[in-house]
Amino acid sequence: MTRVSDQGAFASAVAAGGALPFIALALAGREQARTMLEEAAAALEGRPWGVGVLGFAPEEIRNAQLEAVREIRPSHAIIAGGRPSQAKALERDGIATYLHVPSPGLLRQFLQAGARRFVFEGSECGGHVGPRNSFPLWEAQIAVIEDFLDEAAHHPRHTAGTDGADATDGTDGTDATDGTDGAGIEIFFAGGVHDERSAAMVAALAAPLTRRGVAVGSLMGTAYLFTEEAVAHGAVQPLFQRQVVAAEHTVLLETAPGHATRCVPSPFTESFDTVKERLRHDGLPDREVWERLERLNVGRLRIASKGVDRGPDGALTPVDEEGQLSGGMFMAGQAAVMRSATTTIAALHHAVGPGAADFLTARAEAVCERLGVATAPAAAEAPEPLDVAVVGMACMFPQAPDLASFWANVVGGVDTVTEVPAERWDPAVHYTGGKDGASASQWGGFLPPSPSTRCATASPGLARQHRTRTAAGPGGRPPGPGRRRIRRPVRRRPDLRPLPHLRGVRRRGGQ
């Protein structure tokens, strides 16, 4: 959030609570952007964090910001109004980059261009809003991704983006999985997420994607305005928080069609509408009306959030609470209307994390009970891992004398059930189609005859015994007592001293 998410100390508090904080650069110049990023990096001490960049900012400002971003190297970035080529440039430097995508048509283009990380932000958000509300946008975007995955599974070469011109994965322009599953696609849902219910809604709606391997998360802004840490670490002034806590509705300040900012009511929002009507009444061209209203908005959020204003000489000067209230624009999303008290970062994160999971489970059970549908049994708790190292594996199955053959049969779906081999027994003797006590089948799975060969190879004594029995045939007599013993030379060992006595007993017993 511009003029709010710009404090390294507040970002550190968000990270300490287990979330991924972002620093919003807005229209900060080269030195200011570098200072903000350096302070954030120092405060976060190696923990993951991100930066927010405006893809439509003036080229000189944007290039200066991106230069600082590449130098400081945050782990993540979000580009609002950006393009896949801009994301790819940061991905090459190892920065996971997300693109705001406000429409299904644009999402299809970005997917084909190789982009795989997105933010779907509904117009319930605070600040500049998009054209679609959260639920319609989320549902439409999920359908686009499902179609993309389905098409990629059938035509991987066509959908993976073979030219690689605008890929964002930092490799050759194609996703690591060639689009055949959701691995590599990451999505943030934004616009109204602030508690157990709203986070559970995201989880339920995104379930078809998570089942296919898509990584899903929630992006929050307004909810943090209610945290005690936001005031304690200077993200907003106390008046700003009091305004959003007391808000009963939000308003949209529209400078032109498609250019609207959501905020809570204040004296400035009332004066904005008055100025807008006067400009239109004066008959000014739409372009000039838009430019004047945009200039009117400049600096208003800084007055509201930080309590400072830029004076005639260009220097920032403090503003008292009366000046904040009269001249500030208090940007906030519609979630502000649904909250009426402050909270902490820890409580907020618990609500949208474990709390949302519990809420979703409880709601699912209630719905299933009402519909008379059995709920799926809870997954058994995984046992504690054992301190065992698998150093080798071996097996023997029908038509699989070794492990490699077995896995090949499994993958290939080989049917290893055959008729009884003639060398095993005669099915005509033992098989009958009736149920008179004889075998009811002439089919089965039969191991290959390799064990005898392996045993014979491993033991010369067993090899001689095997040859003797084979030569005798099925009706032959077994070898006599004189040929029953197998002798092997062994080293002298104390534990083998009783063996001569046992051999003598064995000879007398065999005579």
C-alpha cells in the first residue's frame, strides 16, 4: 500500500508473524527508493520480503527503481500494471515476480507469454481499484487457468510458450513442467481478505487449482491498517487507524472512467466531489478535468498516513490531526466496513491461517450434515520417521525378475496374469470349470524360474545338489546318506569347537 507499506520496521513485524511483507515504492525517486529498500533489507535480516512497483510509472522513475531492486535483491516483487517482459527481467535476477491481472483476456495473454505468477485483485480493495469485484474476477481467472492446464496437458508444445520471449521462470521461456500440471503457477488472491471467513472462501474457491499443484495465497492490505503494529512502527498515524475503525462505508473517487480510488469518508472526499462537479460545470474537456483531479489527489495519502505535507519550498512539514483530517485521503478497502476494533499481527495471521482452516472444516461438516452427505474421513496422522536408510531394493514378481522390470510393468500397465505354464503342471488334470473341489482357474501369476539358478551360482554345494535332483528326474530316488553331507573349509574360531563332536553324532545317526 502506497505511503503505508514503506517502513522497514513494520515489514519486519509482518515477517516475524510468518507472512511475506512488501515495500511499496510508488513514485519514489532513485535515492528515496534505494534508501527504502536498504532499510527494509537491514530490518528483515535475510528473511523473505518483496517490493511493489508500478509498471506504468514514468520510464525514468521505473528504471531507477528497478536498478535499485536488482542491486538490493528482495526475494519477491509485484508489478501493478506490468507486462510479462518486465517480470522476466526481474526473474532472471532470481526475484520471483507477480503481475497484477485484472481480466481473463489479459490472463490468457500472459500465460501464453510465459508468465506464471499473478495477483488477482478485486475492486473491494483499497486505493486504485480494478474493473471487477473479487468473486467474479477470481472465478473467471480460475476458469482460465484450468482451461490452460487442460490444454497444456493435451498440447504441451502449443501452450508452453516455445519462443520464450516473455517467460517469467528465469529459464528458457517454458515452464518446468511444460504446463501439464499446475506446478510453477503461483497466485495471490486479493480484495476483501481480512478474517477467517474471507480466507476460507479463497481456500474453497481455489481448491480445484491447489489439487492440480497451483500454489495459492492471500494478499492483504486493509486488514493491516487495524493492527497495533501499524501505528507502533509508523506505517500510519493514530488518526488514520481511528478513521478506518469508525468507517461505516467506503467511497470511490473517480478522476476519469476506469480511474477510481477507494477510501473511507472524510472532509476531503466531500470536497473532491464538489470540485469535480464545478470543473464539469465549467465545461472543461474531460482530459483537463482528469488532470486537475489527479493533481488534487497528489500527496493526500501522505497527509493522512504520515501526517506530513510538502510545503511551497518543496520540503516536508508536519501536519496536525486537524490538518490530516481535512486534507488527507484515507485509502482503505471495503473490509474496513466489516471491522470495528484494532487487532494484532499475530491474531490477524492466525485468523486467515489456522482459523480459516478450522472455519472451512466446520462449514463443510455443517453443509454435509444438512444434505445428508458423509464427510471424507480425516487423513491418518503420519507416523514418526524412522532412522532407517534404504541402501538397496530387490524383488521378484511375475514377468519381473528384478526391480527395474517390476516398475516398468507398473508404469506400462502390463497384465502379468497368464495361463498355467506347462512346466509347472498340467491344467487339464487339475482344472475344471465346475465347483467340485478341483482348481477353479487355469490362470495365475507365476514367478520366473530364476531362483534355482541364482542359488546354484551362489553356493557350489547347492549347485551339486540341484544337478543331482535334476538328473534323478521327478520319479528318481533322492541321494543316499553318503551324499547328503556338504563340507566347507572354515577358519578356526572358538565358537566352532563343538562342531567335530556334532559331526560324529550326525554320522552315527545316519548309519
